[in-house]
Amino acid sequence: MMRVNQHGADGPRPCTAADLPGVIALVDAAMRGGTDQSMRTDYPLVYRDDNLENIRVISLFGEVVSVVPFLPRDVVLDDCRFRIGIISPTATAPAHRKKGFGLRCLQSCIEQMARTECDLSVLWTLAGTFPFYEHGGYQAVRCQGAHYICGPDAGHLFADNGEQIVELARSDSSLLSAIRSAHEREAHGVLRAPDEYPALFGLPGMRTLVALRNGRFAAYLLVSRAVNKPGLIEAGGEDEAVESLVRRATIECGADEPIRAHVNLSETVLERVLARRIPDRREWTPASMMVRINNPASFFRKIASVLEKRNQGFERAFSIRIVDSRETLSFRFSKTGLALGADRLAPHFEMSLREWTSVVFGEHPARPVPAPEAMQGLFPLYFPVWVLDRS
């Protein structure tokens, strides 16, 4: 609902096409100063026309002063499917900070996520902003990714397996289709629609190296110099061909600034290549992921088969009451599967939504919440969100 007060404040409300230039100017001033990049082209899926409803703004006398966007994405985990809302670049004009505008926009996004059936919401940030998002029910969770430090000195450690290496042209739909097929053979994660690939593989500051063997596609490697997503951020295809691509990229990266190769916690071809050649250069990624469980009952219904596999046929039961929402969830595991309900069982636990999020996805060192013994083996859960999909 649009709200206008006597001070001329309008919102929080959905962004309109007329608002968009002001939104981009606001987020660019906050996050792209001194660069030649713009949020409009860095995050094309966020700012496209069909997502404007999910960008929440507050304006004063016609000028946008605060914005929080999110992008709904479907995720596949084993044979399960659920939806997340990825919080995107958030900003408030310096003269209007500390007035609650950003939090109101965030809460409006959470309400919109309920309408678009986003079971979870996720974002990536630094520890200094934890308190802001915690007001919205988000909790920092365990590290969700790692990277390997690469550079010209590492190039000779990777083999050149003889493939022809070319750079993807945006107009090459055949190679892009092969890249899509290679990516979809990797570990589960965010589902990409076919029409999203041209935008994602045409982002500013990025180029895609492709390895050809006898003229046929063998592998790809996405190399980024973008300020928001720097490094070797994605690969797919045959291991030997990916290794050749990593060799080329690391040799070309320049001696003054090593490049980071990003990997998920789940196994990928890029992880296998890096772990085999430079295992001692692996580090945890510092940016923290925060998660909000928007609809606990719906989320656990959708991932019931994942929990059944983790339980391995053991009989156990427990319940939890989320004190914020006064919602009770019960879990009864038997040899035949998992029965979810809303009754109180023994043992029974009471936690806040944020504490429960730590149990489910793993505790962050700055927000320690140990998992109860009755839940050992079931949690923490993990689903990969590739760097390219982080809006």
C-alpha cells in the first residue's frame, strides 16, 4: 500500500519505470563511485521490467531516497525445489539515513516475498551490517564458499592439454547453449532460465573462455574483473579442458594482483582441478551469507526428502517452537520417512527465528548457536548459490 505522510514521504512501494533512473543513481553513488560500472548493467535481472514489483522504494517529494530490491529464484537441491528471494544492492541517501527508511523497505520486500512464495531470503554482506538485517529476521550463517588464490606463479602448475581456447562472443548462441548444458550438469543450485544466459554471460568486466577439442565444445571458464564479482567465478565441462582454461587465465591475470578462483562447498569441476593442483591455496570466502526463513512449514515440506536421506532410516522425533511467530514445527522420523506437523513432541525446543536459522544452516562464528543433540546429522543444510547468481 502506498503511504504518503505530511513530510512528503511516499512508500515503501513498488518501483516504477519512472523511478528507475533515480534508483540507479542512488545505488551507483553508494556502491559504484570511482568505477566505470553501473548497477543497471551489473544486475540486469534485478532491474528488468518484470522485476520492478520486487524493488521497494521510499521517495521524498518525488526523489527516491531509499531502496531495497530482491530477485526471486528457484533452487533445486537433490530432488527438491524451493524458492528464495535474493536481496540485492540496498541504499539510502546519506541525508536520510537513521530514519528507518531502509528497514521499512526491507520489511516491504519480506511481505512481497510472501506473496511470491519465497520460502527463504538470502543476501551477502560484511559483519558491520549484520544488525540492520537482523532487525528483519536475517541471521548470519556458516561460511558458504571458498576460493583459491591464483596468479601467474601458479600458471605452470596447471597443464595445457592441447585444446583450442577462444573467447565467447555474445552472438554465439551455439556456444552459449553448450555452456548452459555444461553448467546444468554441475551441482544443484539456482535454476537459470534459457533467456537469462545471454545477460549473465555478457556482464561488464567479464569474459568467458571456451576450450574446443577438434572444433567441439569441451569446457568454459568465466573470468571476471568486475568490482562486484572479481575472479574465476564459474566453470563447467571436462576436467582436463577446465585445467587448460585455468592455466591460460592465471598466466594472463598479471603479476600485480592475484586472482581468486571461487568454489562452492559442494563438488564442482573447478574445485576438483584447483584442489588437485594448488590445495594449499584454499581459503574461506570472507563475505558472510545471511538467511531468513520466511515460511518454515513450507520450506521443510519441500525439502522433506533431503532430511529423510540424511536421517538414514533412524527413528527420532522432536519439535520446535519459533517464539517470534509462535509457530510450532514437529518432526517424526521413522523407517518409512518423515512426518511433519505442528504438535508438541519430546524433546521440545524453543528458539527465535534467527537461532533456528543458525541450527538449520550452520552457526556463524560471530553468532554462535549450537545445534541440539537431537538434530545431529540432519543439519546444517547447504545449497549452492553460484557467484554469478548472487544478485
